[in-house]
Amino acid sequence: MIRYLTAGESHGPRLSGIVEGMPAGVPLVADDLNLHLSRRQLGYGRGGRMAFEKDLVTFHSGVRFGETMGGPITITLENRAFEKDDSQWPKVMHPETRDPSVDAITLPRPGHADLTGAQKYRFDDVRPVIERSSARETAMRVACCSVARQFLKQVGIEIGSHIIRIGKHGYSGWEEIREAADPLISQGAERLFEAAEESEVKCLNPTLSELMRDHIKEIRKEGSSLGGVYEVVVTGCPPGLGSYVQWDRKLDGQLAQSILSIQAMKGVEFGLGFESGVRKGHDVHDEITSRKSGNGNHKFPRRTNRSGGIEGGMTTGEPIILRGVMKPIPTLLKPLQSADLKSGEQSETRYERSDVCAVPRAIVVAESVIAPVIANAFLEKFGGDSLREILERLPK
Ligand SMILES: Cc1cc2nc3c(=O)[nH]c(=O)nc-3n(C[C@H](O)[C@H](O)[C@H](O)COP(=O)(O)O)c2cc1C
């Protein structure tokens, strides 16, 4: 089974990650990870920081001659701002000594982990919470998960995503989204993200894209921020990944956990999701059809895919369609009220350069974190220590 851990602070020297349990013989080069890291860095509504920090990974173990070896894969990502001549970060993040010029941060920012984190770990300086809870960590998550994604690609499973709402602008409902996305999904989920990337806000509908972009512009002027809703799609999953027999083996539950583990994600739905609470049964369930395949066996495709490709905690063989909602960025140019940890004095939060809307970037994180979940469900079913062995075990 594939596991991964990330380590590192937002303004430390580097982020590190270890991916364990990857089968041997999977083609893997740094650019397979760098591709998704650069996708995570691009998108309308971004703040300034990423402009001078291009994320490029280095492998330190587990990969040889462009293939995984089956052992732990160690990955690092340098924080280039840390090394700059005038950088304060080596002092601020010094592992051993506190420089007297480094001030404690005592004003927690609402909407971040600041206050609860400081209370939990009994810090009188919020800095350690800011450093580890920051979404900078998602860069290493994208790197680690892209390794699993690379394995999935070898067995014909693709992942893609697109944005369906930013603030007040979005599609009217399920049918309108299907009309825009399904012709692309039928060509494989990667086609979906390629098409979405033609839009600055990663939305397939050009009129909506423009409205979303203008909305971000207008909200930036107001000194506020925006969240949104996105759809992640997985194509190529055979029926029967996950299981109904035990609560923790249900694939939808595992996928939802991975999405909600991303900073600022507040909800997940599958297929029609919350819309299924509004419709009657006949407009929700996916009727079963049958056709004879080449070897004489029956296949059972569905007339529709409103379940989002999962029934009873298992893949149906139709594309997995899940949606996530991201709350608006909590760092706001027009400040929010907070209270000082030491004095209790009420004051306004300090603004640091920040995104206005991070949904176009966050969807890459969402695509990524589900990859190890799907890969593990796949490995549980088909097993194997090497890609060659796994491919031999797949039904022809
Ligand atoms: C890709 C991505 C980028 C983000 N960028 C910012 C940012 O620039 N400024 C900010 O204040 N929050 C940003 N966030 C959101 C915070 O990390 C998040 O609001 C915070 O961790 C608390 O959310 P939680 O309570 O859901 O964990 C970003 C989140 C993601 C996923």
C-alpha cells in the first residue's frame, strides 16, 4: 500500500516528502512531478509569492534510471526565498537559537489554524502554527501524490478537474456541467484539465470564465477574497475498487477524507451530491443496461452516471465525479478583528501578501490527494510488487 508523509515549514529551507509502497518498475522522472507543481502555481487570483519561486523537485532515493525501485522515494523542494542574501528566514526559522530581533507573532488570524493551534500546543508565538498549517505544504503533497498518479497512468487511470463556481458565478446545475465536461471526460480525464487550463480560472465555459475573472478582480478591489466549487474526475477505474463490507473500506469515504484534509476545503459530494436531496428517486438513480462484449460475457453500463461512479462504496466502472468546496482565503486586505494572545487587546489583522482566490490552484491539490487513495484500492484488488506483475494480473 502506498503511504506518504510530508515535512517542512512554509518559510523553512525546504519541504521534504517520503512515498512508501510504490511498486517497482514504474516510469518516473522529476518532470512528472514538476508538471503538476507548476499547474499548482498558476491561476488567476494568485498572490505575489509564487511569482519568484518555481517549484522543482529533487529525488534522493527510490528512483533509478527513470524507474521506481520499490523502496521509499525521498523528495525535496527548496524554498528559494530562504537562501536569498537579505533573507530574514534563516534567523526566523533557526532550529537552535532565537535571535533577539525576531519578534513573536501574538495576533492570531481568523480563518487560519492560528488561535486553535496556539491553544492546543501552548505556544505564546503563533509562528510555528503559521509555518506548518500553511498551504505551502500542499506543494509537497502534490509532489508525493504525483508519484501515485504516475502509477495510475500506467494502468489507464487518469485524473482531471475543472472549476464550476467562484463566488456568485457558476453553472446552473448538474445537466449544464455534464454538457460542458462529459465530451472531454469521454476522451480521458486528463483531457479535462488540459481544456480547463485554456481558461485563467480553469472553467470550461468561456462566458462563465470571464464573469469569474471579473468577480475576482472586483473582490480584490474590495479587499476581500473568494472561494468556489470544483469537480474532480477519474476515468479508467474498473468496477469494484473499494468495498461495501466494512466502513473504512468504502472508497467514497476514503476519497472524501483525502479532499477534506486539504487546507480550506469545507465539503465534498459525489455525483449529484446535495442535489440528490432535492430530486425524486427516478431522477437520481442510474438505470442498468447490458451489452455482450467480444468474449461473450455481459457488460452492464449505466444510462446515466448521477452516482458519480461510486455505489455501495465501490467503483461502478463509470467515471468517478466528486466535487469539493473551498472557503474564501482568510488573509484579507481589508482587515478582520482579532485579539492579542498576551494582552487580550482587540486589534485588526495585519495583511501579508496573499491569494485573493486560490481555487484555480487548489484543484491541482485535489486531483493529487485522491491519487494514492485510488492507487491503493487498485493495488488491493490486483496486487503486485512491480508494474510488470500488476499488468499481467489485469483482466484482458
Ligand atoms: C492551494 C491553496 C492556496 C492557499 N493560499 C492561501 C493564501 O494565499 N492566503 C491565505 O490566507 N490562505 C490560503 N489558503 C487557505 C489556508 O491555508 C486555509 O484557509 C487555512 O489553512 C485554514 O483552513 P482550514 O481551517 O480549513 O484548515 C490556501 C489554501 C490552498 C489549498
